[in-house]
Amino acid sequence: MGKLSVFLFVLSFYTIVNAGSGSHSLWAHATYISGETPFPEFMVVVMLDDVQVGYYDAINKQTVFKDKTEDDEAQDAAYVFGDIYQGMKDRSLELNHHFNLTEGFQVQQRWTGCEMFDNGEPALAMLKNIFNGIYEDYAVYYNITHYKYNAGKILPGWDGITQAYKRTLCENVYFPICIKSLKRFLKRDKHFVMRKVPPRLRLIKKEVSGGLQVSCLAFGFYPRHINLTLLRDGQPVAEQELTGGEVLPSGDGTYQLRKSLEVSTEELKKRHNYTCTASHLSLDDKLDVRLKSGLKRVHLSTLLNLLVMLLIGILLGILGIFICVKRRWRCTASMSKLANFEANVPEEINMSSDSET
């Protein structure tokens, strides 16, 4: 299941080029599977920057786009995806024969597409193959003036005639179609892919076994490119000391990124100051959040206990004062009644009492 896990991971996280970094991109992420699996033999996901705009329906053998497309767009997609399918199928047969793979299933993946500068000038075309999530197969890079071919480490590379043919195909067919499609998609979806949403920043501390975990969290931002740094006393913490660091989708069209540092009890004695800082296209300046760390920290449970004890003490004090005041009021009332009774006794009764005595 290892190959299948890699395959599913790539499908769930298919952005290659960051949006909003001075360029825009259109990528087709294709997967060809040979062998028995619950998945289609061939599938393609089409991405504009980091937004899915279409996919290939392998069951009905048609391309489905998010928005309505023109006839020539559908024809371009049918031609390109048909060529990708045949190329990956042929390559899969070669690879299975080369490795003598006759059982199980094999997964071949291809990333192909183009990039364009913000001014509309073509920037780059690329094609890259991966076999079984382990072996890097051949790759092609083209940027109008330069052409680069990497044969990979699996099969013998292309000869000169084949390379010349592939370059001509890239220059005159694939690259122009890709750039034309990129401009069309960008025009239709620019309100979404060109928006800028600033990040929200949190610096979180959590007690863990043996010390403290300090986490720098940026969330709710778009586009996905962001520079997030955790500083210790004003100096960047080395990346090898941190965990996390992957930009992940939040499910609402924005992204999040977390970087965490484990701080030992001994290190806490040094009382370092930690700062989380972020740079993003939506911000005019850096965004900073600071946290002072040290041994003078109160457990949340301890703080709650202190508050409860204080509240109980205040209630007991109020109750005691109330009881005391109530008792004094009763005593005063009794003495007052007695005095009023003696003052109202008739004089003759008092005198007769004295005579009888």
C-alpha cells in the first residue's frame, strides 16, 4: 500500500508553483495506474495556481471544467490529455518490462504545465515523471530560449533526434496551448486567484513532558506563499530545531502554517524571549507576535484552584458578616421589647407588689 499512499498524498497536495509570487501557473497532474485498483486507470486534475479548475473524467472520457468553456478549449484539452494518456501508457509498459513487474499495481505520475509572468510573458514549461512514488523518471524544462532534458535514472535517455522532436513539439504545440489556456482561466477566475487575504498570527505555548512547546501559527491567509519565522531573542531559530513547516489548506480557500519548537526545562531557566514573525503579499510590513518564556509560569489548573478558593473565601466572609449582623439585630430587638414592656406596666401593680412583700 506504500505506492498507493504516495499517490493519494500527491493528489491531495498538488500545487507546484506558488500563486501571487510574480507569476501564475497552469498545471495538469496526471496519474496512470496499471493493475487492479478501485481507482480509474487514468485521471487528470487541472490547477490554476493553487485552485482546481477542472479534471478529466476517465469513466465518460471527457474533461470537466469549473466554468463553461469554448469549443476550441475543449478540443485543446482533448488533444493534450489524449496525448498524455497514450504517452503514460506506453511508458508504463516500458517500465513494467524493465523491472519485470507482473503482479500488483504500478503508479506513474506526471506533472506538466506552464508558468506566466504577471505582465503576460511566458516564463516556463515543464514536464516531470515519477514512477511508483520512488523513481524519478525523465523531465523536460523549457523557457523559450533554453531547453533542458533530464533522462532520470531508470531507462536509457532519448537520442538526439528524439530530443529535437520533443523540443519542437514543446515550442510549437504544448507551450502555446498551455499559455493560451492559462490566460483564459486567469481572466475568468482572477477575482479568486488574485485576491489577497492577510494571515492571522498566534504564538502558542503548551506544556509537554520535559518542558514547553512553543508554536508559531499563521492561518487564514491567501495566496499560499508565506515566510514564517520563529525568533529566539531576536535571532531566527534553525529550521532543523523546528517541527511542522508545511503549508496546508484550511478548507475555506485559505491556508495555514505551523512551526513548533520544543523547549527543555533547562532552557526555560534562561528566560528567552520568543517572537513569531510573518511576511506575506497582503502585508505592507512584517507581522509580529511576542512571548516571554521562563520558569515564572502558572499552571492553568493551579490558577483555577486559586480563583475558586478566593471566591469561596469571599462568600464565607460575606456569610459570616451577615450572620453576625443578624444576631446583633435580634439581640437589640429583644432588649428593646423588654424595655418597652417595663415602661408600660401600671404603677398600682408595682405598688401592690411592694406592699404584699
